[in-house]
Amino acid sequence: MFQVLSLLKIPGTAQHYLECQSEECKRNCEFYCNTCHLQLCKQCRDEHLRAQENKNHDVVIYQERTRKPPLQKCEIHPTKDTDMLCEECQVSLCSKCATSQDHKGHSFTDLEKIHAENLALWQVEIDKICEYFMPTSQSLQNEVRDDAKEIKKIMNNMRESLIVDADSLRSFVDAVVTRNMKQIDQIENSLLKDIETQEDTFTNYITYLNDLVKEFN
């Protein structure tokens, strides 16, 4: 369970494999510039902020970064990326579209801000899956597997008892044992079929949860 939870949270927290994105720097990333969306080590962060043009940049520790929205080209101006939302028209625009007559006097919101707000909402759902639904489903799945083992154990004990009885009542008991064996096998098959159905249900649900986490990410 803990391995699954840790894997689910790697995209948001793990840093051990991230490298600084400054030129020719391969040190571990510790910080992030929200202004230019750049991963930085401590040394490069200091150099980055010392530059006059970067003095007002928002540099935070990597876990508190604002994630960059997915890039999308403007349909009207293919050389530009969409970076704002027209509140009146509810469409994504580039800066050139915002100055056009079609959107004159309209209000605009930074897509990066919208992306950050949506990401925060989705992270709540991801946390619910990781902290409750996933461990609960895995716990129930383990209980179902334990039930299957217990049923097999009980049925094996019943078979052993029947075999012992058969030794003392050969001819008569043979027929009874055969009949009872079939009944036990039928019961076992029926119970195990139900157990397998339950396990398949939880397996499918866990797969759905994992797919949902990937979708949210």
C-alpha cells in the first residue's frame, strides 16, 4: 500500500532525479522560478536572482512551485501560444487576439492562474484517492484473498475428515464420500467464483483509480 501511495505522489514531491536547468549545470534541483518556469539548484538560484532583469522573479522551493500550463497554439495566430481567457466569450486567446475588435472591452484572466487554481482542486481529489480510496480498496481486496484461502483450508479439512471416515466404512461410505465430495466441490466452486468476482471488481476499481490519478496529473 505504501509503495503505491509513494508512486502516486512522485510527480508532485520527488526531487532526487531532477536536475538544475541552468546552462551546463547538473546539480540537483531544489528551487523553481515561477516567473520563467525554470528548475534551479541553490547556487544557480542565487545567480538567477542577482541578475538585474530577474530581481522581481518569484523563486520558491520546488514543492511549492506553480506549474506551467500546457502549451497550446492560438488557432488564429499559430505562431503564438494562448495565455489568457476571455471572461465574456469563455475562449482561450493569445495576446494578439486580446487586442482585436472581437474582444474589445472584454475582461481577461491569466490562463496560468486558472491552471493553478484547477490544479489545486484536482490535487484534493488525488489526495482523497491516495489517502482513502486506494488503501481502503487494497485492504478490502486483501480481505477477499484471505477469505479465499480460508475457504480452501476449510474445504481441505472437510475432505480429510471424509477420507478418515471412509477408511472405517469402506463400501457404504465410498458412495457417500463420492456424493459429498461433489457437493463440496460445487460449494467450493460457487464460493470461489463469488470471491473471484469480488476480487475482479476491486482490481478493476483500483485500475480505475490509478487511471483517474494519471488523468488528474
